[in-house]
Amino acid sequence: MNALLKERSGDNPRLILVVEDEPIIREFVCEMLQLEGFATVAVEDADKALDELNARSAEFDLLLTDIRMPGSMDGAGLANVSHDKWPQLPILVMSGHETPESSGVVHPVTFLRKPWTIGQMLDGVDKALGVHH
């Protein structure tokens, strides 16, 4: 078993908070990550994501968020608040319209441009988690 697979399997799968307002994309991302051995919690906006993080931020290994979303804040705002409150939590931002810089993300994040392939998504997750191939 290679090291990457070992790191993803076992009793404690890494937990990813997936924030995406499009149900089809949200479900697809979670399904794909679960097939790779991750655990996921999915929410449809930044407000619900902050509720999850405030309740149990220490449980999450990665915040994966879209930039454009309805609600009181978008994914860029969520990335900034998350980094300020939980600087140890890696952040993967995805968008088909903006970049982290153009949307106002002020902290270093991993960026994934939509549309992405499954391989690009998994590489982005590994990069954000600091897993090296």
C-alpha cells in the first residue's frame, strides 16, 4: 500500500468541509472524495459552513469552497474568516469565474479553476493538505 493511500485510509479518514451551492456539484465532489477515502460534510453556503466550523473546527482537515455563493458572505469571505479564526485549517478555493485575488481572498489558498477534472480536484486536495507524490 503506498503512503498516500495509507494516509487516506484507516480509522480516521481526513474530514473535508465542502461548501458549494450547486447541489449536483456538491454531491459529486463528496462522492468523489469519499471514493478516495475521505470523509465529507457538505453545506450549501458560507453561513452554514461557519456554523460547522464554530461547532467543531478541530475535526476538519480541509475547507473546500466555491467562491460565488448566495448568503451573507461568499467563498472568498469564508476563506478569509476561516483563516483568521482557524489558521491551521488548509483552504481549497474553486471558481469558474474568479481567482482568489480577484474575489478578495487575502490569505494563501490552493486554487482550482472550474471546470476541473477529477484528477485536478484530487491533486488540489492533496496540494492543500500538503501531501506530496
